[in-house]
Amino acid sequence: MSEIQVNTINEYTGANGVTIDGVLIKDGNVDGVDVSAITQGITEYDAWTVTSNVTSDGDITSNLSRITTPSGVGYFGTGMTQSSGIFTFPSTGYWKVAFSSVFNIGGSGADATVQLISYVTTNNSSYNDFARIREGNRSSSATNGSGYNEGVIDVTDTSQVKVKFKTDSMSGGSYLLANYTKFIFERIGDT
């Protein structure tokens, strides 16, 4: 077996490109496909939490903070922006949106429940239920529960496609625990 070591291969005829083992390379294209924008791995990741217990139904609009502890946790890339609980994506693409929570489920003895729901808009106006987690308790004493859900959103326009989170069906003294309710955003590919 022979080995050729060179720093640069120039095409002999400027219009033809170079073919290696049946693969044509020409002007940043491989077999006619532009590969100049290919990146490796995840390019955007961001994680947020609530900083105080959420005790009532409705949109989560305040006490939201990017996770910065322990050291090294947080975000890379541009990161999400958030205003009154509405999260805006920094770039188009397919985004995995995940959320989890630890719940304190009240002990009223009357079917105490709690739900955490994600909503998405594609027109910066009307929101639709995207995914949810729910826990319930039929005991007469309070208990903890937890849940996790995720899905993929095709963000075709960052000014139109947004996400928010809402609690619902809170009853019997139930609430979401501060710092144990998390929202994760991860860009996983081009749209």
C-alpha cells in the first residue's frame, strides 16, 4: 500500500473539481452538496429554573433564572432570552424542549393534583398545549412527586415561534419546588 502526503491538492482543470474514491469535491461542495456550514455536535444549549415555589395556576411569568450553579452548568451558544415567561429562541432549527419538576402534592385527602404544561406559538400570538406532566395524591398527608417531558419544535422564525410554561389543576396546597423545576433548550439540527 502506498501513501501520499501533501498539504494541498489543486484541481488540474478548474471546472472539474477533484474526485477521490468516487466522491467529487468542488468549491466547498461534496458531490454537489454545500458542506461549508456543517458544524459538529450541539451548538446551542440553555437551562433555566424557577427561583421560588410556584403555588398557583397560570403562566409562569416571574422568578425565572438561568442555571449557573454548580460551576460549569448554564448555557453555551447564544442562549435563550426570556421576557415575562415567554422564551425566545436565538436561532432557527429543530429544538428539543424538555422540562421537569419536583412537586409537593398537598395532603388535603381530596385528590390533590398539580400539572406543568409547555405551550408553543408559531405566530407569536396563539399558544397550543405542547407537552405536560401531571402528578396527583389521594393521601391525607403531603407527598412529593416528580415528572419529565420533552419534545421537538421546528423553529422556522425566531420572532414567531416561542415557548412558555404554565401550571394548572393546582389543588390541595400543591406547588412546584423552587430550583427543582427546570426548563432545558437544546438545538439539535437545522430546519
